[in-house]
Amino acid sequence: MVFGLKSKDHANSTEQEDNAAQLQSDVEGLQNEMKESEKAGGRVHTFDPNEDPHSKKKAAAKSSGAPETPKKATDGAALDLDDDSDTAIDPTTTLDDAAKATTDAAELGDAKDDEISSATQEAESEGDFIPGKIPPWYKVGHKMALTALTTNLNDDIELNKLATRFFGRWYMNSGILILSMSLTIIIGKFNLGVGWVLLVLAAASTYYNTHMKRVKRNIKDDISRELSINRLESQRESAEWVNSFLDRFWLIYEPVLSAAIVSSADQVLSQNTPGFLDSIRMTQFTLGNKAPDIEYVKTWPSAGNDIIQMDWRVSFKPSDTSNITPNEAKKQVNPKVVLAVRIGVGLVGKALPILLEDMNFSGYMRIKFTLDKDFPFVQLVSVSFLERPKFDYVLKPIGGDTFGFDVGNIPGLSAFITGQVHANMGPMMYHPNAFTLNIQELLAGTPMDAAVGVLKVNINSAYNLSTSKFGGGKPDPYVSFTVGPKVGIDRTATIHNTSEPTWNETKYLLLTNLNDMLIMNVLDYNDHRKDSDMGLASFDLATLNEERVCGDKNAKLIFEDKVHGMLDYAVHFFPTLEATRDEEGNVIPPPDLPSGVVRVNIMQAQDLDSNSGKLRGQLRGQLSPFATLRVGKKEIHRTQTVKSTKNPTWGSNKEYLVKNKDKSMVTVEVFDDKGFNQSTSLGFVSVKLRDLLTAKERSIDWFSLSKVKSGRIKMAATFKPIDFDN
């Protein structure tokens, strides 16, 4: 393939001229499309397809104030251990160097017009341009131009139809009459005159009249409230006031929402590009200028004292012009997404536009809020669809807007795509399943998969193992560990040819919660076929909330509802130590201990050196970088590969255990993935863990790469101490 590329590069000049002519045609078509959109009253989100997701988000946030979106990491597993046994690695950077790199990165990240223009010209000169000329600025969202629950209660409640007991307690009514009569008798006995009698009657009348007004008002309020509750449970409420608000608010919020979608979607596309494609980049994106619509809301007031539960019928039909004026229809901007899928490499590559437009959606969902006494007073938000949502779209994978063919017209294909969407969304958020967000954790900035502690598991021995080994003989047992959905996160050594194995091994497992089960599965190792199950023992991690040290010397190994042996094990839970507050609300930091769990976040890189000897990098100035994390000389983590960019965004996290943070060294190296299990180093950085933690406190997160001409990497670390002596 290399010789073919060279031949085409040097010999087929005619084909390059044809490609240039086609490129110019694409440029003119794209410019005409943008002009037509602007005449219609809206601006399509236009991007340089070769910019990295972070740069797109940075410029989008600059024009629309888009907020930063936190990224999630994968679930934890068995802990990698940094025991500081390898001390031969020297740091390649200091805090002063990192501070300078952070300043340089901030200046580069300002996305000034001249910088973007120069980057665009460089991409044009290297042939890395899809599919036409993109202006040196780009915006997110349509053209921002603003244009210029009432409940009727029944006031005529027929109180005379109610029983007398609802007007007040009997002794109140009788008491005022008895008191009035007694006072008039006393007045007559002492000959005080008629005036005193009238005064008593006036006081009694005023008191009785005031009391009855209050009683009637309370009755009216109670009846109205009960009627409202019954109406909420049996009827649907209109949400026109919300829709009126959304129509105006959407024009402001749509660019912000688009910025968040662009940042996350473009990153996912770059990290999950199939191997047979060179790159997938987003070139246009808009959600349109018509807001979603809430058709009606049904509230469930009896869901619970700390639960707010509502059913919403929602729809998003931006292409529907039935409820707008002809003048508004001319300015209508419909949702549109254009992806540039590049096939081939270098000069022989070709970008094909994929168009997705006219998207419509409707669904009936249940939203549940779980309240809490602490800020932000909403602990959980759960969303589930009570019925399968309906959606429609126009997908043109070839030909774009002009000559594109909607794949929905292919018999059976639309139904197949719809079925796949339902199959993937069903287990996640179709009732009774629900998608749940912990609002308190999100606002606190704590990752949802952050470690809550380390579980020390001692596997001592097993005995009386019974198995029917193929071909006869004794088993070759080992123990595999499973925590929650993570299967086989760690294992012991294999003890050959015995039914009474003794391991005496200690494993450290990272725990993100104490709601799962620890499964210890004993398997029989086989050379040429799948290992055989011999039985498993389970331990409920919730027990650790009450007692941190547990164990069982006679745990039954169950397989197919039968006992196949016994397992001797013990567990010891070491929780991470968090900051606390005293009675006055002052923060008490955790103790400064040398051991604990480190979480390293490898976020992104900038300005990587493309002169790596890779043919694709030389031809197009682009790379396919990934990063690795090492403790000592052991590689413990590798990020995803992001194709065709010199400014990758990974957002990858890794947690591991350190015995002494003062002696620990963190090394991150960036590689260019050549394919066929080959890669070239693009530089590395080695920094002391103590300096990396201090850098986070000082808002320093960029570090220059060593052994290369250019390049910097953004990373940070957090540390949670663990007291292994307690």
C-alpha cells in the first residue's frame, strides 16, 4: 500500500487536478447553502471539520456562553499498585514549567481569528480540508434574533348542603349563646339598663359573624384543595404557559445546548471511528429555531411526601408549520446535522457528506424528583418512557442535500433502524427501567464512579472440591473475582492437580459503592477449552457498612444448586477519608497520609508534533494519538485512539493505589497509532505525584512533552488518603 501511495502522489497529477476541481465545486455548493440559510433568517452551525472537539467547544462557548460539560470515566476494577519499588525514573518537568505550559495553552485556546485563520490555511496547504472552504469563524446555533397555570376555583360552594358539624364545634356556638344569655340576666338583675344589653348582643354578634367567616373560608380552601388534588389525579393539565416561555427562551438557549452537544458528540465520533474509516467529523449542526412542545402534564400528588412525580407528553416537531404564520415559516430553520466521513488515507482519501435533517420526536415520559433536606434539595431525578417514543428523520448518506437519497425509502431499513434504537433504549429508560441522575453528586463535582474505598481480599484455601474433569484427573483451580457488573476483574494463581488448593494470596479491589455483591468464582483451568465452573461463593458488600472486617472459613461453593466444596477467605474494607465539617460548619480536611487512591485524569493534548515519520502524518499533517499512563515502568492505563487530529480530547480517568505519594512518579506518554499494532512516540512527561497534586491546587494542568519539538498535555490528579493501619 505504501508503494501505491507514493506512485499516486508522484505520477497521477491529473487525478489531483480532478480532485481540486471537485473540491472547488464543493466549496461553491457549501457557500451557496450557507447564504440561503442566512436569507431564511437563521444561521447553521458551521465548523472546521478538522478542529478538535475542545476547540469547537471553546469557540462555541465564546460566542454563546456554553458551560463546561464534565466527562465521565469507566468503572473501576482491580487496583493497580504503585509500591514505589522502581525509583530510577526522573521527572521531566517542574511546577514552573507546567505553569508556563498552562499559560501557553490558555493563549492558544483563546481561538483568536488570526490563529484560526492560520490553522485553516495550513490545513488547506496540506490537503486536509473537508469538503470546502470553511470561514475562519464559526458559530453555534441559529441566528439569535428575538422577536417581539391558571386554575378556576368554584366560588359558589353551596355550604348549606354541608353538615352542620363542618361549621365549627358545637360548644363554640352554644358557648357564645349561653354567655350572652348569662350576661343579660346579670344586667337585668342589677338594673344596668338596655344599653348594656345592646352592647352584649353586639359583641356576641360580631364574634359569631367573624368566627363563621373564618370557618367558611377554611372550608372553601379545604374543598378547593381536595378538588384540585382529585383533578390532578384524574385529569391532565395544559402547559401552554410553559410553551410560551420556551418559544422565547429557546432562541437564547439553543446555541448553548448545541455547544454541549457538539462537544460531546464530536468527541465520541472521533474516539469511536471504525477502523475502515479515516475520520468522522461534524461540519454542520443546528437544532433549529422552533422549541420543543409540552402537550400536557399529569401530576401524581399521592406519590409520596418526598417525591414529585409527573407524566409529560412532549414533542419536538420543528418541521411542522401548521401553527405558525407564513412570515414565520419563511424564517424557519429546521434541525440539520452534516457529518464528513473520510474514506482512504492522505491524497487518495475522500470525504463523503452524510446528511441528517427533518428530525421529529414525540414521547410520553415520567419524571420523578426525589427531594432532600440538604442543598440542592433535589437528590435524584429519574426519567423513563411510559411508551415507546416515536421519531422520524431524513438520512442521506450519499449525495448530501442536492443528490442525496433518503434511506428511509429502502424497504425494511427504516423499521430495522427503529427496532435497534428501541432495543438499546429499552433496558436503559423504558418503564419500569429509568435513567437516574444524582443531582447532589453532579453539583458537588464528585465523579459518579469515584472510589469509596479499597477492599482487601485474602484467599487462603479451598477444600473438598468436586469436579468432573474431562479425561479424568484432579482439577487445576483458581479464583476469579466479580464485583457488580464487572466480571473477572482479577484472579489468583492457578494451583495444578489438587482438590485441596492453598493460595494465601491477597488482592486489592477498588469499590465505587457498597451496594453490589462480591462473587468469588472457583474455576478449573483447561488448556484447550473453556475453563469449567466449580462453584462460587458470594459476599454482600453492604455488610461492610456495619463491620469492616469479615470472613468465612467454610463458605459453601455453589454450582447448579449443589455444594461443590468449601472456600476459606477474609475481607477487610479500608474506606477513603473525606473532608468533614465541625458543628460550626468549618471544613476539617482529611489527615495527610502517605497511602491512598490516586485518580489521574488525562484530558487532552495540543500541538502534537506531526513529524513522526508516519506516512499519513506527513501527507496530511494529522495524527491518530492515544496516551498511556505508567507508574514506575508498568503501563496501567491506555486511552482511546482519536483519529486524524493533532489536538485530541480523551477525558480518560484511571484510579490506582499508592503506598507513598511522596515517592510516587506519574508518567504519561502520547503515541501515534499507525495501525497493525505499531505506534510512534509523540513525547512523554514524567512528574512527581506530589507536584501533580500541588499543580491542581494552583490551577496548573498543562505539561510540556519531552523529547519532541512541540506538544503539551492536559492532566490532573486527585488523592484520597486511606488509613491501612486502622
